[in-house]
Amino acid sequence: MEDIRRREIEEIVCLGDVVGYGPSPLECLRVAREFDICILGNHEEAVLFRAGSKDFRMKAEMAITWTKEQLFDKDPQAGDEASTFLHSLQETYENGEDLYVHGSPRKPLRDYVYPKDVRNRAKMNEIFDRVEQFCFCGHTHLPGVFTEDNQFIHPEDLPMSVYLTGTEKAMINVGSVGQPRDGDIRACYVTFDGDAAVFRRVEYNVEQTVQKIYASRGLDRSLGDRLRAGK
């Protein structure tokens, strides 16, 4: 947030999963309520509706159960505020020709699109058929750009981590602020001015967050360990 303020960003769009793996869900939701747009992620949906869902592995399911306890069981007023905010989240957001989703345009909450999927022409064609110009997504925690001609470009392969947008369609995975998985432990987000998408990496106190996870009963220690590796 300090980096965003320093850059004088005019609008903040959050692509979901504000809660689910981290040790401070209530505090994160309070921050997210100040964003211009926040859409629903599969972890918010799980907190609201899908306890015990087969969509989650055991460690993630344990984290969802713990998160629900933190949000709803400790402070009734805070729980009501969190519930109201979570219920207000929409699955998609459109701004002109730009589409914002958590997963993909096909299945906004659950569709994972990995770099290797560029070899799956049917899947990518189906996705881009639903994209008018640019789509921004998250979900896999892997930043990069999917192009309509079936390429995936990692930020490291872009000059200064800048993707210059043109007339061709593109789907841009903005990475993850809270749990990067591309081997870079810094928080990741994207700024977009209509002409260029810039991948931003921000250092933070990773070890402090790891220790908070370790101290939180109900969060598996591996959720902290992976922050040190960015995977």
C-alpha cells in the first residue's frame, strides 16, 4: 500500500483471495474495503459457503476453517462487517474493454490458467473468445502475460518488466501480493495505464509473516515455509 500511494495510483482493483492463507484475515479485509473494486476469489467463496469442499486440499481447508473462526467468532461486530463485505463481492468487473476476474473468463472462481496451458489451444481459444481486449487475473499466483497467439511471457523476459499493450488481446496474471509462487519472494502487483502493464515487486518483512503463521493454530507451518521460497 505504501508503494501504491507513492506512485499516486488512481484506482485499486483487487482480484480476490484477500483471505485464505495468511495470518491476518480481518486486518486484510479492512484494507480491502477501501479499494475501489474488490472481486470474489475462491477462498472468499469458501469462507462464506463451502466449508468441507472437495475443491481444497487438507491444508487449505484447515486454513479456511481457521479463517472463518478469526472473522466471525471472536468479535460479533467485526464479523458482521466482514460478512457484509464478503457478500457484496462480485465475480467479475468490467471497465470498458478490460475484464477483471480471479481465475479466468471461462470460470471466474475456479479456472486455473498455467503457463503450460499455452499448448492447449482449445482452452486458450475458449478463454480469448471471452476477452474483448485485456483480461486481468490471478489465482495461480504466477505473474505473466498470455497472448492470443499462444505465448506466455514471464515478467523477467519483458524489458523492465513492462508489457506494452497494443491491439492484440492479452490476459495478464498480476501475480500475488501475499503468496508469490514464481520463485521471487517479494510481493507482486501490476500497474496499468491503458498503454502499459508494469509488474511491480515490493520487498516486505517475510520472516515476520512466517512467524505469525507459525504462531497461528490452524495454519499449517508449510504456509509460512513457502513464503521463504516464493513457491
